[in-house]
Amino acid sequence: MSSTTVTPERSGFSVSEYIVCLNGIVWREALRFLHQRERFVSALVRPLVWLFIFAAGFRQVLGISIIPPYETYILYEVYIAPGLMAMIQLFNGMQSSLSMVYDREMGNMRTLLVSPLPRGYLLFCKLLAGTAVSLLQVYAFLLIAWFWDITPPTIGYLTVLPALVLSGLMLGALGMLISASIKQLENFAGVMNFVIFPMFFASSALYPLWRVQEGSPMLYYVCQCNPFTHAVELIRFALYGKMNWVSLAVVGGCTVVFMIGAILAYDPSRGLVRRGPGGGEA
Amino acid sequence: MTATDAHIANQPPPDAGAVAAVQPALSIGNVSHSYGPRRALIDVNFTVAPASFTALLGLNGAGKSTLFSLVTRLFGIQNGQIKIFGHDISRTPGEALRLMGVVFQPRTLDLDLSLTQNLLYHAALHGISRREARLRSAEVLTRIGLADRSGSKVRDLSGGQMRRLEIARALLHRPRLLLLDEATVGLDVKARADILDHVRQLVTEQGIGVLWATHLFDEIMPGDGLVVLHQGRMLAHGPMARVIADAGAQDVNTAFMRLTGTATLTGKPPT
């Protein structure tokens, strides 16, 4: 036996092994993203359609009064920009979960799950990788929006980054949790109808909550309970160099809850999902 | 038969002083698993020695893939215990998985990435630095004769080449136990023979313990260990010659028929 082939016995993992693993997962996610250029284009086209067409049409009927964090009257386009940034992250989170379902059906997920590093850490790396991809998309959107007179303070491009990371993690963790409970790729269409659309429309992304309250107090409370509303508000305030503490608490709390749920769902010893032979899982 | 009796030591470990020689490469102890009311595995017991080739023989649906999912921790263990070189897969999964390489029945390569990129990704998941991973990748690609295709997309490989790449990938982190679940399914005769030869070389030259799940008799050789699994139950285990003799048969095909009471794996009726 060749002595070079024997792995010496050792326990635990070094910090560098954790870092190498994180880099590897982010690198692979970035490669996949680059290979799917149409994904990048569609991720940008969707919010731009809202910005260029929807907002242009509704700016006259949907007046925005002075509400924090804005200090003056603003155009409707300016109001919905943070909501569209969050929308990019929402779709990206669900796209990542779709890719996890696909990986599971194709068998690629097994490669990840049989890695010796802790499964929770592997999933967290996967989540960070998805968030990094969403940041690229959001900043590309902000660049184009700048030419459309969406010009937040320069410092806002920096202060919004932590908010985007946190909201990206929350929406990615939600997507991961959903992917763990979806058994087949075909079932993913239901996510569009039951998760993405309700979360987006029942939020402050398209209209301020005071307007919702005037129209439907019930819907107002639904919007208040929607974590996506708080992701939008966190981004909105951060884009203007301000902090919305309630939104920060809600988004942070939901990130932790969704992440724990996702780890539990992928934990074979405590899995939420009943797994069957031949591909129910992984 | 006890678990000790079941120890399959058809080939002695090459280095008696190594830790690998002390512990079985794989130890399956009283493992049972159910999918709801359906029992997929019932009290399965056997061990695989280091530097040995053990065939896990069973028809489709015998429970082979379920067993692989348990050994690789894709499923949680409901009953029993699984150890890899003494490391309990439930209690110390990291240590156990680090010593194990796996080739699953379905393809698990990323088709849109190149051969090298697939290997580097696998290396990263095992915490192997990029520099070391590049060296090892070049080495294994040369060994499997695909060095000139290192930058090609996996999608462009043949079925046999993909399997060879998967085996190379499973060995990249230098495991001491290799699990292969029906690794030759869908391949032509030559590709099957090449892969089998390659894996047998790993046993003799590198001292790796191999568990080879199959439903094909012609993949088993006289010196191999044999575990017969049928409808979730382990019907026999031990060196192949002993299993055949205990069944009062002349060959593994007949032994399988007598043990399971079924038609042969090749479709011939029992005699």
C-alpha cells in the first residue's frame, strides 16, 4: 500500500478548512451564475420593467407624501426602488432554492451533503453564496436606476450593503427551507403562487403602508406581519443612511428562524421531510 | 451469525501496524430502516475489512441504495449502528465521512462545469487548499487518462468517462473506504471491465476497502467478500467461496437463487 494514500487520523477541522470550503461553495455558485447569463438578464429585466413601465404609469395616481426616511416629496420611482431591490433578492432566494431542488433531483446535492464538514455550516455557505450573487444583481440594478434619476446619497450605496446582506440571508434561508420541503421540481410552480407573489404584493414594496391601511386595515396588519415588508424597509432606510430598528430586529430574527428551520430540514436525524428511497432526498 | 463471524477478511491488510488494520473499514451493526410502514432494511450486520473488495449483491429494491444512504448519512439511522474505521457515523460524522469516498448510482457531477472545476469543488468541500487540490486533480486526471480533457465540460464526456471521473473525485481526499453503488449501470462491456479493474487495483495497490453494490454476478470474483441482500434482509455474508458452499451450490448464481428463492439476476428460472 502506498503510504501517500493513507489519510492520517485526526479530529475536528481547522479554520483554514472552513474558509477553503466557503470559498469553494461561493466560487461554484458564481461559476454557475456566470454560465447562466440569461438568469442574470432576467433578474435585471424584471425590476426594470416595474421601474420603467409600472412606475411611469402609476406615478400620477400614486402620490407619495413625505414619510421617513425621505425628507421631501419623492417620485413614485424613487419610492419603489428599495422594494425592487428586495424583489431581486426575493426572486434570487427562490431561484437558489429552485437550484437546490434541481441539484437534489439530479443528485448533485449528495456531493455537498457527504462533505465531512458540519452540515449546518455547508448550508450556511450555500446561503452566503446565494446572497453574494444577489448583491451583484442589486448593484447592477442600482447602476441602471441611477440613469433613471434614482439617486440616493452616495454614502447610501455603502450603508445599504449590510442591509442587503441581511435581507439576502433571510430570503435565501426562506428559499432553502422551502426547497427542503419540496419533493419534486414540478411542485416549485406553487412557490410562485403561494410565496413570492403574496410576499411581494402584501408588503410596502409598491405602496406605503399608510395607504394600505386606508384601503384595508386587515391587509395592513398582514403587511406588518410580512417579513418581506421589513426587508424592504430595512433596505429603504439603509439606502438613505438611516436605521429602522424594528425592521432590523424582524429581519434578523426571521433569518435565524428560517436558517434553523432549513438546517433541521436537511438534518437526516431530525428531518422535517419524510424521505423515501430513490431520490426523495438528495 | 454474529457481527464478528461476519467479518470479511478475504484479503489481509498490507500494513498490519496501521490503524486501518485494527478497525474494520466499515461496520454495519443491526441496522434496520423503514419508510413509513414499509421495512427497507431488517437487522443487517456485516463488516468490510481494509484492503478488501466486498460485493453487496441484491436485486433492484433489495435495500442496497438505502444502505448506502445510511452509511453516507444522507438518511438518519433509525436502528443499529454504522462505523467507519471505528467512527460512529451518527456521533462523529465528520471523522467518518472524511475517511470515505462515495460513488452514487445517479450521476452527481455538475455537467456545466469542467472536469477540473468539478474536482476542485469536491476538494474544497473537504477543506483541501486550492493549490493542493490542483496538484491532486492533475494527478488523478492523468491516472484515469483524462488529463487532455481537463478543461472540457463534463457534459461532453461519455458515460464510462464520467464514471471514471466520479471514482477519481471520490478518491481525491484520499479516503480509506470506497463505496460504489451500481457504478457500472448503463455502461458497455469494456467500460464496465475497465472500471472494475481500476477499483480492484485500488484495493491491491492502495489498500482501500471497497464496498461494491451490484446486481451483476459477473462483477464478483472468487476472492471477494460477498453480502447477499434480499427484500431488506441479509441472507448470507462472508468470503464468496464460503457463501457458495454454505448454500450447497456450485456458483454464485445458483447460490443466489437458492438463498433468495427467486429467478436469477440474469432472468433464468431457478433449477
